[in-house]
Amino acid sequence: MADVKIIGIPKSRAIRNIWTAEELGLPYDQVKVTWTDGGTKKPEFLAINPMGAVPALQDGKTNLFESLAINLYLAKKYGAGKLYPASVEDEGRTWQWTLWVATEVEKHSGAYGMHTWGYAPEKRDAKVAADALAALDKPLKVLDQHLAKQPYLLGKDFSIADLNVAGVLFTPYVNKFDFSPWPNVKAWVDRCFARKAAQKTIEIRAAS
């Protein structure tokens, strides 16, 4: 049994943490807990994540929730100087892009996805999807302009900054979202998801 336990299911935000563990070559147990059977409301789960949502992490005596924060923790603890940046400047940029994707992208990508492929067809609202797609244009243009100068967010090497941003785009990517209006973003997304660990993570999600 591994010390690191990723609690949730692959078809949730827990997939971001699974990808990070795979990138790090980190032994972990994936503990199946889901909201559909009331698992996230059980006292033992609420003791780890009082918000009652997946994912959550147990690493020895350390409990964490929030998928992107979990990724930063795992990368810094187990991949410092490699997946996690060595300099304080790049650490700041990592936090910047992580907070940016959570505040500027995730809400709109989630709304677009739910009303395009997530909900049953009768529950989808084409206007909500169209509005969400329009709202995505500004942040993705910012990302596109940044990636015109370099292959990855911090420079020439893939890092947890890339994984956190690409992780938010994981479900759109596997559902064939059209990134072509932002060509540098499309090339970057393709690079990120071509990685061996990313491909394995996609397989884990598909098999779940």
C-alpha cells in the first residue's frame, strides 16, 4: 500500500492528480470515492475534505483538497527542480498560471463542456455553450500569445505549470475540443498530451 492516496474517480478532477503522480513516477493508490453513491458525504471523507467533493489527497499524515493545490504539493515534494521549478521567479509564474487557469478558464470550459458533451442532449443549452466559448476566447488568446515565444509556460521544459493548465483542459481535450483558433495553444496542448504519462492517464480515465 502506497503512502500517497488519491481519493476520487478518474472521471473527475482527480485525473489531474493521477497525471501528476504518473509524471513523477510516484507510487500511489487510487481510492474510489464518488458523489453518486454518497461517498463524499461520509464522515471519514469529510474529515479529509470538509467541502464534500473529490479529489482529496492523503500523503502519510498530510491531508489536502483542491486538485491544483494537490498538484503543486506533489510536484514540490517529489519533483523539486524537475517538475516543480527551482527558482523563486518560476515558482511565482507557476502560481500565476495555476490561479489564472482556475479563475479565467475553468468556469467557462466547464460550462461549455457540460452543454456540449456532459449533459444528456435534452438538458443542453446551445446559448450557454456559445456564451462560454466566447468567454474562453480572451484567456486562450493570452495563452496563445505567451506560447508564441516558447514551447512551455516557463520556457523550454514541461513543468507543473503546464500540467495544471493542461489538466483543466483535460476533459475538453479528450472530447475533441477545437483548439485550432488558438494555434500555439493547440500545438502546446498536443505536446502536453503526447507525453508518456499523459497518454497513460488518458488510458486510466478511459478504462474507468
